[in-house]
Amino acid sequence: MIVQRVVLNSRPGKNGNPVAENFRVEEVNLPENINEGQVQVRTLYLSVDPYMRCRMNEDTGSDYITPWQLSQVVDGGGVGIIEESRHTNFTKGDFVSSFYWPWQTKVILDGSILEKVDPQLVDGHLSYFLGAIGMPGLTSLIGIQEKGHVTAGSNQTMVVSGAAGACGSLAGQIGHLMGCSRVVGICGTHEKCLLLTSELGFDAAINYKEGNVAEKLHELCPAGVDVYFDNVGGDISDTVISQMNQNSHIILCGQISQYNKDVPYPPPLPPAIEAIQKERNITRERFLVLNYKDKFESGILQLSQWFKEGKLKIKETVINGLENMGGKLHSSP
């Protein structure tokens, strides 16, 4: 059987921006037979995520993310349906998901890397298992639970950078659901700001490409910032940290502004900002959702419940066609 797949064609270089030409689509032959413990699956949805930029380098700079290899199929989060099974846990017609799904139209996988998913949890929107009811949702929820120290009724203000992205758009809503009294998002266009405030329940939004972010933040967060969900790092984060309160908390989710640069992760703060962090006892610990696998099941159920109750609004971008995958790998906080 002939199937299509996407392979890494070239590397952009540590400081370069990824382009569509870094990938190529090719056809390969899928074996007719599968071995004991394997399944054949048809791919339904694949996820494109900012962390993948690191995987395009020979060295990802991380001990838990492996680099993609040149001329080899690339992989990431995926959802599909089982067409043939020789694994005791799965039968034909089961929907399954994995964090290590090859970018391929059909694929033979070891059943041990797959998780069965229940379409009822997402009202049939299977792509949500790659977003709000999947790893980005869990990252937002568990990050706030473990590192945000949100206490209902204590009038906390949360700021979210990269607020219109997969994690940011959920983090702001979850912040409210868990008890923050005010949530302010930072993003890069007027349309995104409007989306955050009119549809996703943010109290206010700042377009960092217009006007003075520090002034706007001071105006919108008059009592200072208690919780900062950081998706971007760089100058924006420096500005937010400078307005954070004593004993406040940074949830270090991502550093999009730094992904095309050769810097360590998490990137060090400038000396003046680091001094503020220490003086005000602001926590800024690396957060890795994969360290909290014991909380995944309860987290998925919580996210699903909020979604079904209409409390968690979900926005996603779906592009058809495997050939379009590589061109979508760029960052726009």
C-alpha cells in the first residue's frame, strides 16, 4: 500500500526561521502485514506546535525532546482510527492518540505508544484531543494548578502572554475558572485582542505591537500582577515581571520569542529583571507537563466537563492536507 509522509528536508539553522522548504512530502510503501503488538492506523489529525521548532535543530537544547533526523519522517501529536490490530488492547474502529505520531497518512505503530480516546469527551470533535482536551489543555490546567498558586476569592490578577495561542487562550479561561478575579491577555493583533475579550472571557487584552506595553499593563492591572502565564519570554516577559507583586508566581510554559535563537532554556533574565524577581520573591520554575502524567486522566475529565458545560470555549485552526504541514510551523505569539 502506497502512503504519503512528510520528512525533514533541511534544517533552518539554530537562529533561522523555519520555512516550508525545510520539509518534503514523499510516497512510501506500507508493509502488508503487521506484527504481534502492532496496529495499522489511519491518521485523522496531526498537531503543529511551537516546541517542534527545537526539534528541527541537530541539538534540541532539551533533555526530553529528541531532534528530527534529516530525510526521516517527522512526528508529533496525532489522532487516528485503527484499521487493523494485533494488540490485545485495541480493536478495529478504536480512536487512538499519541505524542509520537508520524506525519504519515497511514502508519503501523506499536500499540504501547497509543492511548485510546473517547469521542464522547469532545462531543465528536476528535481534533480537540490535540488541543484543549489534550496536551495544550493539560499544560494550561496543570501549570496553573502546580505553579500558579491561585486561590479563589483572593482578588488575584493573571496576565497571559501569547494569549491567543493554543495554551494561552485556554490558560486565561482556566485562570478565571480557578478563581482569578482579573485576567489580561497579551497578543499581536487587534483581531486576537477582540477574540480574547469578546469570546474567551478575558477582562482585557493588549496588542504588544501597538503603543507602550508597560503603560497599558499598568493601566489594566492597577493592583499589579499576581500570576503570569508566560508563553513568550523576551522583552514582553521582562515588562510583565517588572510589574509583578511580592510573592507572585510565573508559570513558565514556553518562550516562543527565543525559539529561533541559540540560547539555553529557560533563557536567563536580564540582570535588572532578575534582581526584581529575587527582591519580590517571584517564583519562576521550569514547568514540564510530562512530569505530571499521574494528573493527566483527571485533567482530561476536568477539561471535558468545562467544555461540555460551555465554560471552556475552544478555538482551533484546521488545515486540510498533509502537504501543508511544514508550512504551518512558524511562531506568532
